[in-house]
Amino acid sequence: MREFQKLETALGYEFKNIEFLRQSLTHRSYINEHPDFKLGHNERLEFLGDAVLEIVVTEHLFNTFPDTPEGDLTDWRASLVNAKMLASIAQSLSVEDNLYLSRGEAKDANSKARQYILANAMEAIIGAMYLDGGLEAAKAFIHRSVINQLDNILTNRLYLDPKSRFQEKAQELAGITPHYRVISENGPDHEKIFEVGLYLDEELVAVGRGSSKQEAQVAAASEGLMAKGWK
């Protein structure tokens, strides 16, 4: 079987130079642990892929929605190219199974750091496709795997941040404006963890945690959307 055949099938693209794909999957931590590895890490490909992704998505939105204001297009683009979306797409394509990681990183699954590694790998794969097959190859992949998420984003207003979505739903369905209260603060000043409660009147709907009050509020809103079945 051709190396990376399953991944290429999932990506919908067969590389002429498989080393482009291999490098796109190589995290810096692997190079640190394997200094004799013949390729570099994927950060330069990530840099390239980020630019290709941005222009392809921007072009699509600009041409498809000629009457939509710039601010809305910016929000829609951000919802398509953010780390959470790219990591989710990477997981659906089984990119994680093919990553070159250090032993320590390989054990650290389901973490925020792993989500960023996956998102960065997606951008690197796009960069690798661009080098291997040109803009049209990368563009076709972006349309298949990224831009096809747009209908769901628009239908469910996922381009709004969780706090905005929860407030919109709470006012529409419950006639209440939600509010947040800090429940606890733990840890030293430079590593403080905030626990914040999301309330509708006096009802505690959900609790979120984060390294800032804002991050904790966003986490609480995300949990609140799921708790209320509003997601």
C-alpha cells in the first residue's frame, strides 16, 4: 500500500512528492527528539498554508455574497479559519493518526495544545498541497473541506461568539438577559484559574473555567448552550 494512502484518500488529493505531506505532519517536538530526521518541521508550510487558506476563503465570500457588509464577511471568514474549526476538520480527516510528534506530545491527546497542533497541521497540509499541485489543488481541497462548513455556520449563527449566541437565545426564548458571576479564583497571579457561573436570573445554568474572566465566561456560555439544547 502507498504510504499515507488512507490520509490522501481522506484529503481527496494524491501527492506527487509525498515528502511535502510528510513534512506538513511533522511537529517541532519530533525534530527535537529526532535531530537526524531528514525533513524540517511544518511551521514554514503552516505559514504558507495560512495565507493560501485566507485568500481562497476571502475570494469565495467576496464573490458569493456581493451585498454583504465587510464586517459580516470578516466574522464569517474567522469562523471558517479559526483553530477550533481547523482542528475539527483535521480530526474528521484522521490527520491526528499521522502526526509526527515527540513521545511527550503524543501522550498529550485531547488537550488545548493538541487542538492547536491539529489546526497548524491543517494549514501546513494546505501549504504542502499548494507546493505540490499549485493553487488549484489547494483551492479544491479548501472548498471541499473548509468552505463546505459555511452553510452550517450561517444556519446556526456559529459566527457569533458563544456569549453572543447564548445572550441572543436567552432573550429570544426565555426573555432574560444572562449574567456572569465569578465563583472562585485559584492559583498564583501569573497562573490564576477563574471559575465563572452563567446565570439566568438566579438559575445557575453552567460553569466555565479559564485563565481569564473572559475565557471563563466564554467557556460557561459554550456549556450553557449545550445545557439548554440551544447549540
